[in-house]
Amino acid sequence: MLYLTKTFTVVIVIFSFVITGCNDDDPVGPDPDEPVSFSEHVIPIFQQHGCIGCHGPTLQENNLRVDSVERLLAGGDSGEPAVIPGNAEGSMLIRQMSPNPPLGNRMPFGMSPVPESQQDIIKRWINEGAEDN
Ligand code: HEC
């Protein structure tokens, strides 16, 4: 009986570590074997880095919205599509987050850069065809 109680306690402690471990600010990453989802994986990264605040329902800086695939394909004032399906490196969205952006400031404007690991998730989504998934 004592043995069982101890085992139970250990299980509870491990379980709370698992829960706490997941409870950080980083959006949930995609499964390596599954396609990246725009709504589940890409949008939360945009949200975390303020992109939706300046390119969403409230503000459309440079006439760009990043909260819909359709608007990303249409692009902003530069006249270039923000996303070219299958070509992440050539896409304005990715180039604009790099240290030498083609247009004005590095995105997110006035904030810390999006970490490589998160940019890689967005690149994967573009290279997988930029589906509205
Ligand atoms: C504080 C407001 C602000 C935030 C936050 C912001 N942007 Fe921007 N964005 C701008 C402005 C302003 C421009 C116009 C270029 C410039 O002035 O640097 C721009 C331009 C762009 C463009 C080029 C649009 C075109 O004309 O083709 C892209 C792509 C872009 N932003 C993506 C992003 C992404 C992705 C994020 C988040 C990682 C982001 N932006 C966050 C303000 C913002």
C-alpha cells in the first residue's frame, strides 16, 4: 500500500513537470512528420511577434495583412507577393525578417528578430505549398 502511494506521488510529480514544461510562451511546434499548419503553427508565431498587430485587422502597415493566406499571396505596397508558394527564400515575408531586408526595416519593426527555429517553421509551411490549412 505504501509502495503504491509512493508510485502514485512520483507519477503526479512527473506529470506536473510535463504540464509546466508545456506552459511557456512559445507556440506549439509542428510534428516533424506532419505538414505545417497555417492556423495552428504560423499564425501563433505572427501573434507572438506583433506581426498581427501591425498587419492585421486593426492596422495594415504597407497595406499588408499576414493573418490570411489570400492576403499574404496578394502582398503589400511593394507590389510583390509576401509569399511565393514553394519558394520560401524568395518570399518577401522571409526576406523582410532577415538582417538586410529588401524594404525599409527588418521585421518585426522595432522588436527582437523572430528566432531561426520559428522562421524555419514558416519556411517549411511556404515550401510545403503555403496551404490555407
Ligand atoms: C510596429 C509595426 C510593425 C510590426 C510589429 C511588423 N511590421 Fe511589417 N511592416 C511595418 C512597416 C511600417 C512596413 C513598411 C516597411 C518599413 O517601413 O520598414 C512593413 C513591411 C512589411 C513587409 C513588406 C510588405 C510589402 O510592402 O511588400 C512584410 C512582408 C512585413 N512587414 C512582414 C512582417 C512580419 C512577418 C512581421 C512579424 C514578424 C511584421 N511585419 C511586424 C510595420 C510592422
